[in-house]
Amino acid sequence: MLHQYIERENNKVCTERFYGDRTIKLLYSNVREYAPFLFRALTSARISRLLGFVNYELFLGEKIFGHMDFLKARNINLHECVDDPDSLNTLKKIFERKIRYWECRPMPGDHDVIVSPADSRMIVGSFCEDSLLCVKGKFFDYEEMLGRDKKKWLKAFQNGDFAVFRLPPDKYHYNHTPVAGRIVDFYHMQGRYHSCNPNAVLSMATP
């Protein structure tokens, strides 16, 4: 499946290549169809935590997955980094790297401007009654997304607009809070730990 996005700087249509795409396609096709028990296990919270630990906490993870292959595959610009690029010798350090945002991502002086919270692929939409929002492989309607019991927020955001900022692996670095404010509510949404890879999304949406 071809997945494309538009670069806003030049309106160029680009084809996105996904890291680990072959593994995702295998998991969401053959494994899901012929080994559903294994599929459910691999998309569970426990396995998600285990893979995170192996990838980012253990030296073995670096030997298996290799940070240099990742850097080359994603064409990451190391010249933007605050730290010496040679110090980025693990996947964890790559994902947690700091960039010189004051030079590479300068903020506008206009306080009425909302700046993107991170380098990302962005989708904008509306919370109209007939709108659906796709998050982590599941399509939500307005009430389901905010919580049917969250009457206060359902009223506050009714017919409003939204933006989804998806961070590909190569964009995991400096981010910021785009507007001033404070957290007034948060809650957990039940579900499986699926990949946000579009192949996985379409597989789950069209069984």
C-alpha cells in the first residue's frame, strides 16, 4: 500500500517508507489470519512493554536492531543535534536526542500564533456529527473519542476542529507545548496496543 503526505514547504507529494514495514505486514496478515492467539499476544500491553525494554534498555536490543541502520534508513539530520552525533549510539539516545530548536526551529514572535508541537505528519479535521477520527488503528466518533460520560467536554468541544500530529520514528526528538494551559482531565482508553502503521490500520478497519 502506498502512503503519501505533502511537504508544506514546497507542496511536494512524498511517499513515506515505514521502518519495520515487512514485520508489520506479516503480523497483520498471515499471523493475524492463521495464528489469532499469537496475534492477540503480540498486540498486548505486556508484549508492548517487553519490546520497549529490549529495544531501549538492554544492550542486546542494540545488537539485534542496530542504531546505525536506523539512522541510515531514516535519513536523520544529525547536524541539528545539541549533543555530539557520535554519542547517539543507542536507539534510546536517538529517540531522546535534543535539537538546537532556537536555530533549527525558531519560534515566531507573534503570541497569537500556535506552533506545531513537534516535527510530524499532521491531519486536521472537524468534530461534526458525521466525522470519524482514527487514532492508533481505531475509528472513533465524537462522543466515543472524548468519552460518553464526559458531558462537560462533549459540550465544550462540540462542532470544533482537531489536529492529529503523528510522529514517525525519525521525528522523536525535541517537542514543546504549543499553547499555555493546564491539564484538567485525563483518562485511559481501553483497547489493544496496535501499530499506527497505515497497513495495520487498514487491516483492522477492513478485516
